[in-house]
Amino acid sequence: MTSAVDSPVWHPFTQHGLQPEMIPVRSARGAWLKTPDGDLILDAISSWWVVTHGHCHPRIVGAIEEQARRLDQVIFAGFTHAPAEMLARGLINIAPSGLSHVFFSDSGSTSVEVALKMALGYFHNIGEPRRRIVALEHGYHGDTIGGMSVGARGVFNAPYEPLLFEVERIPFPSAGNEQATIDAFDAACANEPTAALIVEPLILGAGGMLIYSEQVLRELKRIAERYGVLFIADEVMTGWGRTGSLFACEQAAITPDILCSAKGITGGSMPLAVTLCTSPIFEAHRSSDRSKTFFHSSSYTANPIACAAAVANLDIWNTEPVADRIAALADAHAERLGPLRDNPAFEKVRQIGTITALDLKVPDAGYLAGVGPKLMSYFLARGVLLRPLGNTIYVMPPYCITPAELDLIYAAIAEAPVALAGGAA
Ligand SMILES: *Cc1c(COP(=O)(O)O)cnc(C)c1O
């Protein structure tokens, strides 16, 4: 069975003119996807960065089944339920200390929209309107209008440019250039009242798996505090162990004013997101004045089944040796990256926690334009799901992956330059 070329389905980030057929997947277990024909594909990118423990973790599946039978959905304005209450308490317990309130939504993009609205709502409600947002160059924060506005501009959002709001951008703090970022942020804050800084802490994901130091993060937080600027940590990708710690902010020992989490929050099983904030932000909205209400909701806010999946994920973190698995995965990655550092076909070999990345050296930009899809086809032919960002190959597997499975991935990567040189022409 293959997907029909005349399917009515419109796929995300997919050029149907170049890729008319999709790969059907019928089931998944651990790190593996299975097609209806019985072919196995190793999921080396956690199905777009969401599957943390592995596909179909029995405790998450069980929690979803049980919750679906008890309470499927209920309006969340004026009503509440145990899975949401348990999840919110659990999140506050494990998040950086000082975050005290949890607002639910259903995707990383909406968690960012909520964060931006919280920040502007805060300044509006305390009677000190500020609207300017500062963001990091090359950032990615989702595909809704606000998320695109604070993210990098380019081919991905060119048609919508007229709708995007203006944002002050500070340079990416690449190694050796950290001071320029810090100075630019200080100057931006001094120059004009600023509502918030939004950053992906420690690693920019969709922007190319660009890693920067925790000292920069700490310094940016210090400057934000000095100017009363709210610090928004978009941990949609970095959260849930990806960078080695539960949240990336922990490595800088900072508590952001607002923290966005999605992707791994349900272990990758159900769409759910949260935006955590500190008490002053919540209190600026709590009032007898209805106009100060936080006016945001989506129909499925805090869906009980998704919350139950997230509670099961929290249980897994609290009772299974997840931190040990992450540490072992980080070591296993590092061992396998070593030889690639000496391979002249690659450059910028890098790692943070469970994520590794390296750039395939390409002769020119024309080649670069097509190298991502070519690499992806090559990897799929080897039974490995990797989805390079241009010439950047990255590995972000579920934490259940075994050393032998990692070997399959790294062998495919090591042989990619030769295979492409031979077969790409
Ligand atoms: C994926 C991602 C988003 C958007 O999340 P969706 O669930 O795809 O809407 C936002 N921010 C970051 C850092 C992301 O990696």
C-alpha cells in the first residue's frame, strides 16, 4: 500500500509538486516506525522532536485509554478536572523555581502566542504599556503570525511578511561573538522600553541546530531584569531532557518569567502545550476589572485526555531512570561523533545532550538548495528517518534508542558523502 497521488490531504512543509507520494505508517514501537508492508524505519528525529521515551510507551497509552473512558473533553472556562490540576502541580514542582502558574494550549506555536500576549497584557494591565519584543537572530518560534513575527524571516514566511509585526533582533551568540549579543541586547533595552526578550535557550532548533553557551543566557537574563524586561524561554524543543537537563534554563540556573513547553510534554503522544509564568504576570491579570482578563482560549484548552498523557509522562520522569537514559544516550552520541570530526566531508560537528548535528560541506548554494531532500531520500533508503535542515544533518532520537540502533544511524551518516557524490548527479 502507498498513499494515493490523488489524496486530498495537504501535508505540512511538503512540496507536493516534488514529492507526490507520502510514506504510510501503520504502527510504531520504541524507536521504530512500521509501514503497512512491514518495512521498518528507524525514527532518528523522534517524529519531529516530540517522542521522548519512545513510541507507544505503555504507561502513556494506558493513561490515554483510561481517561478517554472517563472524561473526554470539558469546557475549561469556569470548569476544571483532575488531570489538568495534577499536571499543573507536577509542572510547577519540576520547572525552574519561581514559575507559579500554568496556562494550557495545544501546540508550541500557541504556547508562544500565549507568552507574547501574557507579556503585553502584563504591561498593559500595570499601566505601563510596552510593546517591543527582542528576539535572537535565526530563531524559530512556530508558524502562527506571532510565532513567525518573532522568528527568523525568510522563504518560509515571505508571503505573510506584510502581516508580521516588527521585532528587534540581536545577533546569534556564536562562540567568540557572545559579547556582541549581550551588548546589542543592552543597547536595545536602553534605547526603547521593551516588553520581552524571547529565546530558545542553549540551542536554536529549526534555525539550524545552533548551540550557544549558558553564560550568554545568564547574562541576557541579568540585563532583562535590570530593565524590567520579561524573559520568555521558548523550551518547546529544548524541554523534556533534550539538552541533557529537564529544561535548558536549568543549565544557566535561571528562571524565566515565562516558559513555553510543548512537544515532549505528553511524551509525543498527544498535542498539548503549556505556558508557565511567574506570579506578578498572573497577578497583573487578576482583578475585579473584567477588562484585565487574560483573553485567550482554544476549544480544546487542557483537553483531559492530553493532560492524562502528560501526567503519565511526568510519572515516567519521576519513577523511571530517564535522566540516566539521557546521560547514556549523550555518551553514546559523543563516542560516535568522534570519528565524524576527522571526516573532511563534514564540519561543525556539535552536540548538546541528546541532540547531535553536523554540516555536510557543499560546493555551492545551488547544490545546497537540493541537498536536504537528497539526503533525506538516501537515509530513508537505508531505513533511517533523518530530515536534514539544508546541509545540516541532526540526530534527535527517542531516549529508548539502543547503541546498536545508533550505530545504524551513524553508519548511514558516515557513508552519506560518498553515496551522494556517486548517486546525486
Ligand atoms: C516546534 C517549535 C515550535 C512550534 O511548535 P508546534 O507544536 O509545531 O506549533 C515553537 N518553538 C520552538 C522552539 C519549536 O522548536
